[in-house]
Amino acid sequence: MLDYSVCVLMSLQVRGLYKGMTSPLMGVPPIYAIVFGAYGQAKKLFQKDPNDTLTLSQIFYAGCITGIATTVSTLCFLRHSTDPV
């Protein structure tokens, strides 16, 4: 591992350590935005008043809804990133 790091630093300098990071950095933030947005909206579905506290089952169902939204969005990103050019 150390030998590989030294080789990368010798041939590509410090920029070589970050090579290939653009795609993950462009894809992950939108997924997190969808996760937190879906969770917030799912919690609102179960609250009659914004000050209401949710029960454990309501939090569970909000998480399930979030999981579905995350799965759909992640599949779209993965499908797009693996399409042949």
C-alpha cells in the first residue's frame, strides 16, 4: 500500500491521489439531498401539527419511505453512470 502511494506521488504528484474523485463528488450530494428531503417530507405526512412528536412506528415508516426514494434515485444515478458510451 505504501509502495503504491509512493509510486503515485512520484508519477502524478499530489493530484494523482485525487484522480477519479470528480464523479463520486458530483453524484453523492444529490443523493443525500434526496435522502434528507424525503425524510423531512415523510415525517410531515405523519404529523398533524409541526410540534407533534412521532411514535417509533411513524419514524420507522418515514424511514421506509425514505429508503424507497433513495433506492429509486440511486438506481437512476447508477444506471446513468454505467451506460456504455
